[in-house]
Amino acid sequence: MAKVSTSFIAVGANRHPSAADWDPQSGLLAFGADRNIAIWNPLDETRRGISALLSGHSGKVNVVRFLPVQSASQIIISGSVDKTIRIWQKDEALCAGFASNIVLRDHENSINAIAVQKGSNIFASSSADATVRIWSVDISEQSVSKVELLQTINIIPRFFPLAVAISALPASPGSSVLAVAGTKNIIQIYVADSARGKIKYELQASLVGHEGWIRALALTHENGSQHSDILLASASQDKYIRLWRIHEGEGLPPAITTGPGLHLGTPSKSLSNKAQRFNARGMEYSVTFEALLLGHEDWIYTASWRPNSEGKAQLLSASADNSIAIWEPDVSSGIWVCVARLGEISVTKGSTTATGSAGGFWVGLWSPTGETVVSLGRTGSWRLWNYDRPQDLWLQGVAISGHVKDVTSISWAKNGKYLLSTG
């Protein structure tokens, strides 16, 4: 009896800064592809490409995140313009490899972003309904049994949250910090203490400085240790990246006490180092401005910290100027500099992404080892670069592509060696 199987899948990715995530455990990259979620292993030596498409949403998928918990079963969280969040679990019995049995319908508008906390079953979702919701995932017998809504945060002053980030606080077990930003030029800092019983985030600080909508937020512990300071990166449509430091203790971090320009990416801007303070479980923390990163010439869509950074912080940013950049502090001066710029030089783009024909890069992601980066372009195609240590260079590799709208025609070459598609 004849057997039919899928040998190749080609599809373009959705143009949304939160539409893709790279799982540090399995090495799989999942991204939104219209109403579906595509599964791809960028480091697969066979270059198979997309291995599966997950169907379930009725609208375009805006957000895809892997839940970073120690579980035998991989868990994907996705959010869509259909106002729902879906929980996907690994299921080897299915051809697609994942099944979605839990659908969350509490939001009243499109889902814009989802933030997960490393080693925790807590995640946050933000929506165009101007709320951020906090959820708890109950994992029993290596599978998700239920998802509980813990808190609904109404954003005041009202704006649409486009980016969220969450991290555990140093020196305060059970406490975590949540950063929220979007269609206003402020970043709201919320803090929760789970030791009190039920988690409840409360607004503790508002960070100002950006001059446009804030598209991305990323939190990391400075040297990889859970007891080190937290660095917050914020990327904006004003073409700048700002770094902020969350420091435990009554005293200010050295960058503030020794001089205002020690760790600034540029000395030419008028910058404030005023500290904002909050308490968590009896410990005092301060939030201060750390650095301003200049170099991009258009809107910045994503910013992400390198995993396994070997004690040295590195930041990857993707911009509408057709480039992705890697930033790190100079060893001797501490000044943040761009150490690599990948992408293309183009004169076809306009003054902003709204008028540019090239469209720039919408997503930039690190591999689990930090030795590979990928970016998503306007056409829905991916670019890939591998780091060559002996040459100290980033070398472009082979990635995938596909249509982002309806495919109108296909035709095989006469010799059967290639397939032509139009859309």
C-alpha cells in the first residue's frame, strides 16, 4: 500500500517583533506563520527546514514563546489577533508533534507580547485591551493540567503594552520584577512577592527617557549569577536603546557614584542618573540609567540578551535599517560599543519603516549557545549567521523562506529538479 508523507514545507514568518522564539532546551525555533505556528531547527545539519505546522488559531499569530521550565515535555505559548492564548504541549503521537488542549480567552483584544520567567511556571501576557495579565501554569506528570489567571493589571496612564519582560530579583527569593512598555515613552516597573501567598504585582517606578514608542524589553542578570545586578534593555522607535540597572542595596551602583559618564554609550546626550527605589521582602533596590546605545538609523524592533554569555553581557538588536547589531561593554572603559553589525546596506528604504520598501529586520534571536543568530526580514524570510571563533567573524549560513500571503500558482521544472511558486 502506498504511503504519503510530507517531505518539505515552505512558509514565511509573520512580521511581528514577538512572533518567534528559540527554545534553549530542544534547539527548536517556533514562529508565527499566518494563523499557524511553524517549527524549525536552524542548526539541523540535514537542512530539512520546517518540520511541522501547528494549526488552531483563527487569526494571525503575533506571539510565540517557549516556557523555560524543567519538563520532559516542551511547552509553547502562543498569542493571536483572535484574542486568545494557546498552550501547546509536545505530543509524539501527532504528525505535527504538538497538541493544544488549553485556550485562554480572557483578553478582549489582540495579544501583543508574552514574557516568561526562567525556571518558573509564571508568564505575563499583554494585549491591545490595555491590560497585562499574569498566569500560572500547573504542570503535573510532565504535562500542563491547567492555567490559572493570577492578576489583571490595568495600565494607568492608559497605553497599549507592546513589550513585557519578567525576571527574578537578586537577594529576594520568591520576588520578581515585571517591566511593561508600549505606545507611550515610559517603562513601568512592577514588583511582586510570592512569599506573601498569592502573587500580586504593584507599580513601583516609571522610567522616562525614550522619545517614541518602546518596542522591546529584555532583562538579564549581569554576569549570569542570580545574585548579580539586573540589566534592562529597552528598544524604541526613537532609534535608541537604553540600558537600566536594577541594583540591590541602599547604596548606588559604582557607575552612579563614580561619575555620570562611565558607562554611557554616548556623552553627547543630556541624560539623568536619578535613582528610583523600591523594596522587596525587606531588601531595598534602586533603578538607574546605565547607557544609551546609538548606531541604528531606524526603528528598533527587538533587543535580546545572549544566553551562556560566559560572564560578559552581550545584546542583540534588530532594526528597520536592515541591520542587526551586537553590543557589549568595552573591557577597559566599560563603554557599550557595537562589536558586530550584520545585514545589508541599502538605499531603497525610506526615512522610516512605514515608508521603506526594504522593511528592515523585525526579529533578532540568539541560538541557545549564543554561537548563531537569526533575523526575520520584511518578506517573511530568515537570515542566519554563525560565529567563527578562529576568524572572530560572523559568517552567513543557510536559512529558510516562504510565502507570507496566498500562493497563486506552482509549477515543476521539466527535469523535476526544482519547483517554482508565485504569490
